[in-house]
Amino acid sequence: MRRKRLLFWGGLALLLVGGTVAVLLILLFHEPAFYARAHVPPSKERRDVSNQFFFRIGELIDHFKEDGEFGKRKPWTHNFPAEQINSYLEEELGRGELAEDMARRGIAAPRVSIDSDRIRLAFRYGNDWWSTVVSLDLRVWLVPKEVNVVALEILGRRAGALPISAQFFVDQVTEMARKKNIDVTLYRHNGNPVALLRFQSDKMRPTAQLRRLELRPGMITIGGAPLEMITVSHNLGQSLRID
């Protein structure tokens, strides 16, 4: 009788452990619905849309160059649809140095989804025989009264459906940003890690200023103006003020 009781409880314990492991595996290999929807199948249209994003991001970068050609005498605004971003990620991160750098970090197939209040970023993490989809919910905004400082808050982070630590992603963001001469300051807000990204931190006087960072469903809008234009406009406003 005692032996049967031991076998019963032993079998029950194995069943519980096996069930727990199975549930954890299901949660770990869960694929968020937005990640599947964000996939853009290979096609000539995907290549064309990817090229459009590459051209537009080149224009955006050019605004901050001292010898840039775009937007030197007027404000500028650029719209980046999620489809363009994902087409570029599908096309460009499958080859070249950028793909190799991502592969060394165990990252592949990144995709984004843009809502009105956050950006959702997901990617496959792992190797050929084992991988899971890691997803991040990010809130971004321009820091008031600061020049070219963008706040990036990590709201949620999961491997499959399991919550994970944000430290790995904070380290990755910090490393990649500083390689691009972007100064990073870290702090916590409501328990969430926040990175303050200061662009053109290596310049005493920035060449342009970000004035707009707006999220809409499926779209991110970035706008700004040459710093000289902003300074002139500010000085003119001061001189016309009536005391």
C-alpha cells in the first residue's frame, strides 16, 4: 500500500512538473499577433518601398549635416509608414554588415508596429534550432526645453509571452547609440527604464533641431528646422514682445 502511495504521488509530481514545463515552453514560443501581421512578403514592391525608406532616412540625416542639401532654409517634416520601415528591415537586415552585426547579437527578423501611444518592436532571438520572439513596447517623446533629446521608455518586454528583464535591451541601446555619437543618460520612470538619447552630442552647436515626434497608427512623423531659423524666429518674437 505504501509503495502504491509513493508511486501515485511520484507520478503526480512528474505530471505537474511536466505540465509546468509544457506551459512554459508554450509561453516561451508564443508569437505575438502583431509580429506576424508586420511581415512583408518578398516582392518587387517590397524592394521599391524599402528604397523609399532608405531615401527618406537619408534626407532626415542630411538635415543634421553642416553641408546637407535638404531643408537648410525651411522647416521639414518626414512621415515614415510602418510598411516602409518593415520593408527596409526585411530587405536590408537579411544581408550585409548590419545583418552580420545583428546575427552576432543573436537577433534576426526585426519588425515594428506603430500605435498612437507606443512603438512595438519584436525580433527573433536565438539560433537555428532554438529561437523565440522577443517583443518590446516602447514609448518615445521629445524632451521639453532640451535640444535634440529623445526619451525612450521600455514599457513592456517579453520572450514569447513571458516577462523578461530590460537590462539586456538597455545595454544594447546604450552600446549602439554611443557608436553613433549619441549620448545616453539612463533613469527610471514608474519602475520602467528610460534612456535619454541626445543627438549631435559631439557638437557645440547643433545644425538642426527636432521639433516634432508624433505617433499615429501605422505612422511615425518626425519634423524639425535648421537651428539658425529657430534662433532668428525666437529673437524676432522677443523683439516684438510688448511689456
